[in-house]
Amino acid sequence: MIYWNSLPTVMTGICLTEQQYLYDLETDPYEKNNLVGNKEYREISKQLAEILKRKMVEAGEKEPVIISGQI
């Protein structure tokens, strides 16, 4: 299981979110190794961002603009 978290910032009506945390809970259950910016997890990070956007829109929120953290 991959755990992904981001913190939103609202700017001029646009929800701008920076991805700040990405953990592989199967290999790192204590969340010691933040994988944000790790090239090996880039595709997973993109997939999780798309899921988050879709869920936010389904919930009636504006679709956020998600920027990758710690590149």
C-alpha cells in the first residue's frame, strides 16, 4: 500500500496542492522514508494525483492543480 498526502493552498480561486508525502507502507510501515521526488515512484505518484483530483470533483470540490514536491 502506498500512502500519499498533500497539503492544499488556495490562490485566486485555484486550489494549488503540493505533494509532500509519499510512503510505501508495506516496506516502510513507520513512514521513515519519504519517497516524494523518487524517480522510481513517479508514475505511482501521478496515478494517485489523478485519483485525488477525480475524488475531489466527485465530492463537489474544484479540481486542484497538483505540483510534485521535492523534485
